[in-house]
Amino acid sequence: MTEARLWVVVLAGLLLAGCSGGSGGSDAGDDGNNGGDNNQVKCGSQYCAASQDCLAGSVCVTRPAETARACVEDADNLFHEVADADLSCHNTSACTGSDGSDCPQGLVCRDGTCGIPTPAGPQTVTFRGCVDAFGIGDTTHQMRVALYLADQDPSGASSWDVATTEDKQNCEYWGAFEFTDVPTNTPLILKSYDDQGDFVTVFKYNLILWADLATQEGDGWVFDTRSSASDPRTGREISLHPWRGYAISQATYNVILMAVGVTLGDNEGAIAGTIRDCAYQEMEYVQCNTSTPPQVVTYFTNAENPRPDHSRDSSNVNGIYAAIGLEAGTHDLACLARNPDGAAVPLGRYSVKVFPHSITILSFDWYPAVP
């Protein structure tokens, strides 16, 4: 199953879980307001319970009870465990040395988290790729995509704003894009939208075009998400598919809303994504939360069409999480895994914006230690 096909059912599940309201049971963790817990720790605007860690000073996340497992997808579009998750690119305790002396694998310390330093390579690239659709039968060759620096407001205008073109040969949903002179090693936001209202606006955060994954083409350099690249961090050939654009049609979105009987509030949104380990494999048994507790944090069943699994308090083998019922604005999100030694391993904390009637996508793998 392509990641886009997987996300259409995830978004449906998002809305289904959102209509349940309430605290979401154990999925949401403890927001620190339980009067029966006398070991609460102040963490930003929250109080963490004794069963939680305060990550990056702002997010209370429940410590997983199980060792994180790495998972792969089989021919039947189901995921299964293959080994303990590779957490070697993450630090168990907050790092302090600016020279990276207390970080693994040549990483450097940024805000207490070990991450990828700025690699060598071209300063700018031509950024090419497909826009995958959240909806079977939808095509994305008649919409727009825009690119922003992470400190810019992605709801405004951008100097990188193009109409998608038709590429039936290389793009499953036909829509392709190309931006020139895009900086590498720089946090970006990729927005997909439609002036005619046929598509819901989607904001994709944590997008960094690593210079050492670019390919030389003539006298220039290209970062093409339709291809693969040799990754110097893992020593493996990896797919660049996670850097693609994503979209959901308004028609598909309306059908989902009617199917689950939900009318969204004027100022509501959600964050969702996939959690992968340091070998880019989906991770099971990871817990996530946001700095402002959502109505629910939910994880998903292992099926061709995943659904919210309210019996789970950590990620399933497909690594999918969703934080639902967040007011529009900036939110911190963090996730926590457990290594085979039983130590809690933070996967990093990210600050992203949630927009009304839009979807913010944030996926985890290697943490970026770039400005």
C-alpha cells in the first residue's frame, strides 16, 4: 500500500475518533490533573504524572511499557515486526556538549537532543516530486503546491508557488511539482492547496532536503522524491518517497465527514504522522503527546485500511499516531520509545502549527540539528 492510500483511511479514523470527545482514555495519557497522583512534575503548562516523562520542558509523554520494535510491510499490505527498533541515532538523556561529545554516530546536540548536523553538499537544489492523493480515484495534476521556510507563515503567500503538472508515468496520482533554487539542510514546510476549493489544505512539516541525498544532474543538483539515494547515515539505499507532497480532495473529506457524522468546529485541527526508527522502519510501541493536551491521542490497527484502536496506548506496527482535537495555533509534539535495556528514549520535540479545517503532517525519524 502506498503511504497516500494508507493516509486516506487514517484521516477517516481521525475524524471518527474526534467525534468521540472526552479524554480518549489511556491513549491521551494523563494530563497531570489527576488529584490522586502526588508525584506530579511541572512541565510547561502541564503537570506530568509519575508514569510520564517531561520532554523538552513542554510535553508530558507516558513511558512505554514495551520495547520499541521495527516493522516492515509485506505483500498483503500488513506490517509485521522484524527486530528491536534501531534507536542508535537518539540519546536517552539530554545532551549538553555543543561539540557532540555526548551524542552517538557523529551527531550534534541541539536543545538537548542529538541530531543530524549540516552535511556537506550543494547549497541549493531543484526539488522535484509527486503529490500523492488521500483518496482513491483523486488526481493531483490540477492543484497548487507552495514551499516555505519553517519560520514563515505557510498560510500566506510564498515565492515558491507552482501549479502541479501532469506526470502519469512517474506519479501515481498524476500530479508533479518542481521548485528551483531550494536551500538544502533547511527546515521547510510544503503546502498543497487548491484555489477552486477542490482540495483541503495540507501542511507538511519537518521537511529537510539533506544535501548529501541530492544527485548531480548536469551542472546542477536535484532532490527528486520519485527516486532513491544512498544514505550516508545508514549506509543503505533509501527511498525519497517521504519527501513527497500530499493532498486530500474536498469531496473525499466531505464523504468522510458525512460517514462519521462529524461537523468540525471552526477552529479545530489535528496532527498526524508516521514514526520510523533510525533505519527508516515503522516503529511499534511508541507513545506521543502534545504540549496542550488534545481530546485524544490515538493509534491504529494493523490492516490494509487501518482504523483507530482504542485498546492501544502506543503505536501499532504501522507506526501511525494522531493527536486530535487541537485548537488552531502552535503546538509542541513529542514521542517516547523504550530501548531493549528498558530506558526511555525521546525521539525529539517539534513545534508545528495547526490550522482550522486543515491537516498538519509531522513524521519522525532522525532528528535534525540544523538552525
